Amino acid sequence: MDINEELKDPKYSEAYSETKLFNKIVKFAKAAGTKAIYLALLLFYTLQQSTTPKWAKSVIIGALGYFILPLDFIPDFVPIAGFSDDVTALLSAFVAVAMYVNPETKAKAKARMQIWFGSYDETKLDEIDRKIED
């Protein structure tokens, strides 16, 4: 079942699609930073889980939709500050749904990071991983 069919929350669900998310990540990966991309991937793979409750999926779609939209509170083309609001939205959603992020989700996110970035400093993701374990 398509996520947009399952959840009828129109706020950001119209902006969300898997294709749009991955296109945004590939286009802005270096500017957004590995932490932001890892957060987006953790949310994406948590969204795909059948065990993630509907309310959590709504939160995730809202955050990912906000991340995808090019014109948000601080437009993404603004140097340095452009992604700060996006990261805040991703981090807020992550905190709300962290209990549904499991080891398989982390493994999928890190595998995708490896595909897109090749080698990267995985220690930069330790802070996020610790929040899952707490």
C-alpha cells in the first residue's frame, strides 16, 4: 500500500515521495551533511516498517516532506543556514519515533550511506545511534 494512500494528512504528504526524497538527498548530500542524511534515512526506513504506528508514520512523512520542499522556513539555497531548519525537523521527528528505529533500520540506513558516500566518518553518526539505544 502506498504511504500517501494509507495516511490522509495533507500537510506535507503531498510533498513526500520516495523518489523526491532520494533525489533531494543525492542533490544536497554534501551541503546537508552526513548526520542529516542519516536521520532522513532512519526515518525513511522506519516509515517502511509495518510495525510503525500510523501516528509515527504521519510524523515521519511530515518531516520528510518538509525536508524535500525547497522553499521552507529557511530556503535550502541559503548557505549554511539553509538546512538548519530541515535538520531540526528531521531531528524532532526522530526523537518522537526513535523507539521504532531498530537495528535492521540502522543497518539499511548505513548500507545506503555506504552506497551514496563510499567511505565516510561513521563516528559522526554515533551521537544519533546513542539516542536510539537510550
